[in-house]
Amino acid sequence: MRLTAAADPTLLPSPPQAMLALDPLPPAEARSWAEQEFARAQLGDARQVRSVQAIAASLAETPHRSLTAACGPAVRQAAHRIFEHVDTSIDGLLAGHYQGTAERCRDLPLVLVAQDTCFFVYPQQQIVGLARVNQSQKSRALLGHAALALTPAGTPLGLLALACWGEDPTAPLRLPGERLPEAERESQKWRETLEAVEARLPEAPRVLVLADREADIAAYLTRPRRPGLHHLVRVAQDRTVTAPNDVGEAERQSIFAAVAAAPVLGTHRVRVPRHKSEIHQLMLPTREVDLELRVQTIRLRPAGKGGVPTEAWVIQALELEPPAGEPPIHWVLITTEAVWDFEAACAMVGYYAKRWVIERLHFTLKSGLRAERLQIDDAVSLGHALAVYYVVAWRLLHLTYLAREQPEAPASATFEPEELTVLTAATKREVSTVWEAVLAVAELGGWQRYRTAPPPGVKSLWVGWITLRGMVQGYRLALASRQAEL
């Protein structure tokens, strides 16, 4: 279901060169990010909206703490009332965030949208409605499927869709080999999410939806779409397609054979981050990789009868010189957007590498926010809580990538004045831009600053953010004590 790290290289963005004019987050003195993202939530009344805003802001300030510790008893009780209310829904909680994401996408010539599923595993046996992870039923999980909007450079702009589900404990057990009706199959998540993206970005001129091998489904790839909305999926099945043969005549052949027979367009170099070896279970260092690119035009047969074949392009990216004893990186990608030349093929490979950002979102949810420590007794209410956690995780991730894409934006657009004062004193460096502020926060989280250092990651940033919040609190107490003495 997942791509391994060795087969999923991501292009590490270079620091300080602004590529797109993104609007930075509003000044803290205007409205906090949590107020903005949840102001248009569709809940029972304004008090519930204010409570959700307080929950999100508290979790972002202390992402390592539990819901109760971060919010306090009063807000925690309000959270449980909201999450457990019969009229609460994920789409209602995130209605304002979806609108904010669409607004951030509005002026972009290209929006990347990464789809992926995450398993949130909970050991508590009392949680009703979790899905079985294995036949032993010792591990049970809530599944979350999200669509994350990205700039072409990979900066996360927010969620466009989220669904969480487990199992109905009252449903009858299925017989071995029994097929579910199509509408009840888990694979419908790809189609439903695509429809949500299509509805929430009705005017975006160009949208490319990224997905891993699990989405290599004929019914999904051949579903009618609006103009400008396209797929980019890693191929899992060696299905039969229509493609040109050696003399240019269309014939039926396997998709892997068709692209392997295409001429080499050129070699594209990407940087593969440090990752674990698939074979030796050792950590491999960051390295530059040369990928040989081939492209083939194909036609996909529609699912069912009577449909029109879908024109698509298949791209093969194969590593030429893998490390000794390691398998080569080998991607076969399929896209419904035209790929007529080498430059377009390189762009598609780069866009697909940005799918890794949604994996970092899941990492932030689990390791940073510790979403698997939530203690809520039913899967539906747990999904509502996770919806808020998803937005908080996006906020932490957004700050990480914003500094890489818009490094020269003023730090005051994202950080409070007291935070900038503390960062300047702690690092003994000038902190005036977003890039300088993020580096300072990352240093507090253990990131090492040297000439060839890679950009800080989300882990060092959230650890630094926790440290910064404690230092700011101490700074405020010292100011209050000094003023009292005067």
C-alpha cells in the first residue's frame, strides 16, 4: 500500500529562493491562525466554534501534550461534548478550513493534491467501531483518508477532503470470498475524494491529483473529470492497454512492456534523502540519483461496458547505478495530462515526488501530535477529534515548507513580537524573515546549522516550537515580575 523510502525519493527544496508569491499567515495581532481556519465551521452555535478554535490553538502551542494537558479540563470537556454530538461531522468541522484552502489555491497556475490513507492504531479495547488491522483482532484502527493541497514546490496549503471510518460492529460477518457492492468498497475513497476536490476547486485552471499504487484502479482512472483536473498515479497492475508497437500501429500489450519499449528521452537527476535500505536494514546516506526516463502514450479501457477509452501517458523512471546490493529506484507512473517531451516528463517525476509531503503530515500527526494517544470511546467521535488534529498538523507542516518557498516574507507575518524577541536572544542572530525565524526555531529543536546543512524538517521544528513556547512563557513572567517591582 505504501511506497518504501528507497522507492519514494523526494526533491529536497533549496533554501532561500522564493518561487511563488504565497500569502503568509496573518499577523498575530489580527486573528490567530486557529480563529481563521475554524471561524466558518458549521457547528451548532458560536460557542462551539470558539471552543474548537481554542482546542486547535492549544494543540499547536504544545503539540507533544495530550488533549487534556494541552487544553485544560474545561476546554477538554467542551471538546468531548462537540466531538460526541450527534450533529457534528468532519465536513462541518472543516468547512471553513476547506474554504481557506481553496482561497490559498485560487491564484496558483497549478495545484497538486496528494491523496493517501493513514491507519491510526489504538490498543484500547473499549473503543467501539474500530476496524480490524489483522485477523487476530489484537490491533484495531481508525482509517483516515485525506486530500492535501500543495504548491508545485510542495508547500502544503491545507486539506480539501477528509474521511475517517472503522467498522460497524452490528454488521453481519461476510463469508470468505464474498464481494461487497461497489458503493461499499473501500476503494470508493479515491472516487469520493476526487469528487470533493473537484467540487472545492471548481475554478482552478490546472489540478494534478497524486496517489500511490493503491489508486491504480481502472474505474478511478477512467472516471469522467472536468477539464483541467488530471491524475498522476504510480502503476501497480501490469494491465493490458492499447499502445503503439514497433511500427507505430496500435495493438494490445501490457503497460510495463509498452513503456519499456519506448525510446529513452534523457536522464533526470533527483536527490534521494537519507533512508533505510530495503534489504540490509541499514541507513543509506542522501545521494544524487540519475533516473532514465521513457514515455509512452496509451489508451485505457473504461470500467464496464459502453465507455470511451481514456488517453493517458505512462512514464518510466529507472535508476541507472543503484548502490551495491540495493534494488534500483523504479517508478512507472500513469497520468491523464499530456506528456509530449522530456521536460514534461521531468516535471511529472518531480510532482509525484511531492506526494511524500502527505506522508510527513501523517508523521506529524503520529509522532508530533501523538494522535494515537487520544482517549475517546467511539470511532465516530474519535474521527471528529482527528479532523482537528489534521488541521493542527497541517499548520506545523505549513510553517516548515513556507520558509523554503517564501523565505523573504517578514517574520512578523507568522510570529508574535515576543517570540521574535526570544528567538533573537536565544540564537544571538538577527531574525527578520520567515526563513531566519524558522531556522532559529529549528536550532532550539536540535537542528545543526552549517554551510551544507539540509533544510530543517518538521520534527526539529515541532521540538523547537515546544521549547520556544516555554521560553516565551518565562519571558512574559519575567516582564510581569519586573513591572510589578516598578
